[in-house]
Amino acid sequence: MFRLIAIVFLNCTFLNGGLSQGFLRVNDKDIVNDDGPIIIRSIGTGNWMIQEGYMMQSTDAGINTHTQFRNKLNEAMGVERTNEFYDYWLQHHFTKADVDSMKAWGFNAVRPALHYKWFTLPIEEEETTNGTIRNTWLNKGFDMLDELVSWCEQNEMYVIFDMHGTPGGQGKNADISDYDSALPSLWESKDNQDKLIVLWKKIAERYKNNPWVGGYDIINEPNWNVDGTGNPNGCGCESNTAIWDLHQRLTEAIRAVDDKHIIFISGNCWGNNYNGFDNHILNGYDDNTVLTFHKYWNSNHQNAIQWAIDMREQYNMPLWMSESGENSNHWFAEAIELFEKNNIGWSWWPVKKSRLNNVLKVTTNDNYHELINSWKDGQTPLSADETYKAIMEYAMAHEIDNCTVAPDVIFAMSNGSNSTATQAYAQHSTGEWIQCVNYDLGKDGFAYHDALSENIHEGDNKWAKWNTGNYYRNDGVDIGKHGGDYYVGWTEAGEWLQYTIRVDEAGQYNLELISAAAIQGSLVSITVNGVEQASNIELPSTGAKENWHNSVITKLELLEGEQKVRIKFNSGGTDIKAFKLIKI
């Protein structure tokens, strides 16, 4: 099934052409390779090498970090089975088939989120000699990177290593970096900092001559009150001296063995607080360095990123928006348009999880939900055998052949600086039932309109529920599920849906619709190619949302060829499931 879908949606790819051989490097304010300036369009591997509680769906059980999750498995089913699970997870969660698919869908880079524990031991487990901590090296992490680089090279894609989990953890936001408040953080321990430095030096030495390694994102999302002022996540820090001092030490260590690869640096406050950086740039900074920033849940107007563009101009250094996502298709399309029209590359997070807003959707097995619930209530623990079965099936659910491809997400990310494009979701023809949830691909205002189509944590829209139902597609359109069928529900006045339909023969057609309304039916209008042909047609009340009624609601005049039919709700309250155009 996956292979078929992958082929069908090859036309939903970025128009970026092929890449030529050549290191990514900095040229003034541009990132370039041998072909000239390049827009990095990347995908992040998310949960593969570092597990976060929200993606493991374990936060309600109080299990937020990678190590907490692993410790819980050790307790629930033993160390041997836990090790077996992680071996399987690492081998199958992200594979060459994933990279091949990302290439087919238009991504030109992969940003793997790394956890230092696959490369070396925590300082608490290391031996010391004369007060100096030894660095034990583990093959697991390096072997995985070697394999990933090979897959990307075969696809002519870049790999940008992202140190997501540093020794000790780099942020108060513990789940991101696997920080343990009972142990010293990266910022509280010179030993942790030294370990990070020697790890990056070892990585750089290993890949210094490989042109498909795009660079080193050396500390993901620092968020720590290093100045002792402001909030715990470093958003109020004015100097950030500890942040920039460590970046400087890391840069010097990498450059001692590798002068070819880009170094990507990040400010405090989840990567966005660059206060104090000018003190370092004035002292001279590496000239093959890129400034990164992250963007989540804010608006996509120019002023949302102008601060970063101003910084690019001030320091004459390129920008890379190295992490975003976790929103609607409408938001995705507008964000990517904003980045690309400002010559900023981007990376999306993550490639897959058990939600709608990824290119690959994971279906969570029921017994995994039972496992998490048993941890949550603490009264009905699953047996070791039941735990093992649930966790292994959860790992298998993340294999690409078991994931569902999300064409709507892919399309939202596929048009670069032209986010107004639409395309038929499926091939629709007259005389056949068209599922109402298969409206056209595209953003709000072009393929559909919904009262709220994005998740913006600003002003009155803070934490607004932009998608009720939360099934099937990642748009603002509210989609429910009844039995095995999906339907468009929670309709409001002014909302509409567009369908691109092939008409083989011109003439008059009846539009037959399956709908349901608990109390009063909606008034709908129908337009064809922008011309209203029917106005204020009342849909029937069926007495309950679950009572579906099939009725002929209007007559349309259709031309031969591709027609765009819109169903508009002049008043809300009716759910719609499917419709058919029948030649009279």
C-alpha cells in the first residue's frame, strides 16, 4: 500500500531539481553548494534516537523524558527485553525507505535528532583517572550515523546532525533534551560540557571529508536561565555568556579537525534569544557559521521573523529556520511561503508520530494505550509479557510500511513561495459517490474555508481549538468518524468545501447528498467554477447526528471537463458524508 501511495503523490513534490555534489558552505548571507545558493528543505527524525513524552504519549502518566521511559520499561519488563525493544526501535523507526520517500516528496535534507547516550556514557557512569573523567565511546550511535549518511548520499540529500540531547541536558524543558533535575545539567557541569566538546570533535573528525554531511547543529534549543534573570527557560537573559562561551569552545574544537562543514548555532529560549551574541561576533567568529531559529505557534506575517532577518543583516550571516511544525496544513503552507520568499531554508518536525500533522501518521495499537493507562492509574499494571507485546507492536507501528502517508501534509509543504495552489485530493468523476472529506488539497481560502484553521498562541487565539474531530486530515475542516466512515461536521455559517470533478458529458446534473442534522438542517449554496448555481437550499433535519439521510438537493448545469464545485454553508449545524452528481 505504501509503495502505491508514494508513486501516486510524486507530483506533490517541491520543484527543487536535483542536487549536485558539493559541501554546503556559507557565502556572505547565503548557504550555497557547487550549484550556488540553496534552500534547505529538511525533515527532522523526531522520536528515533531521542524519545519525548508527548510523542510516546506518556506525559499523562508522568513519564516525560527518554530516560524516564526507558527506566519504566526496565521496571515493567526487565532490562533484557527493554534492550531488545530499543534495538528494534532504532533499526526500524527510520530507515532507507523513509529517506527514499522524503526524497520523492521533495525534501533535500534530513535533520536527525541525536542523543549523546548512543555515542558515549553519562559522566555519572564514567571512570575517573586522577580526577579526570574518561570518555567511553559506544559504536551504536556512530554506526547509525554512518548508515544514515549512506542512505542520504544515495539520494543526494544532506544530513545535518542535530544534538538534541546533550550531556546533562541543555534545557529546563526536560523532555526535549532528557534533562534530569536530580543531576547537573549541561550548564551546571564543566564535565558535561567537556564531554559534549569531545563528542562533537569525534563526530567532526569522522565526517570531515563527506560532502553529504550538511553541517553540525551543535546544541538544539538551549533553554536555561544562564544569567539568573527572567524565566527558567532563558527568555529574559541579556548576556547569555555561558551559551556563547560554550558555542565558542565547540566551534574551536570542531575547527581543529574540520574546516569544511557549516556550524549551526542556536540562541537561548528554545533557540531564539541571541542577546549578547554581538560581544562574541565583535571578537571574531567562525566564517562558516549559520544562525538558526525555531518557529512554533505564532503568526506567519513578515514581522514574525523580521527580528531574525535583521540579525542576518547585522552579522552578515545566513539564517536557517531549523525546526518548526506541530500545526495545521494552512499554517505549514503560509510558514514555508514566508521562509522561502525571505531566502530562508527550513526543517520540519517530526517525520512521524501518532497525530495528523506529519507526512507519516502512526496508528497506535490498542494495547499500547492500555499500557500507558496502566502506568497512569498505577492500579492495573500490565504483566511483563503484556508490556513487551504492547511496546513491540508500538515499535512496529512506526515502520514506514505500517504508517499512513498524509498527502494533505505533503501538499501543504510542497509549493514553496506559492501557497495558493490547489489540487484534487483524489480523482473525482460524475456518477460516483464522492466522500465529503476528500475536498481539494490546499490551504484555507483556496481549497476550503473554516472558521479557524491554525493553532496560534497569540492574543485571543491562544490555545484555540482549531480542529474539532481531529480525524483524517490536518486542515481546519472539522472531520468526525462514525463507525468506519468519516464525515465533515461541526459546520458553521460561511464555511465551504471545494471539489475538483471530471465531467465527461455536459448537461444537467442532480446533486445527491448524504447529510445528518440533530435539530435543524443547514442552508447551503452551490457554486460551479465560481458561479453560484443554487442558493439557500435547506438540508433536512434527521433527528440525530447519527441518522444519515440521502436526498437530492439541487440541479446543476455542468460543462464538460474539469469543474470546481463548492458546497457553502450559509448556516451551520449539519454534517455531510458523501455526494454524487447524476446526469439527468
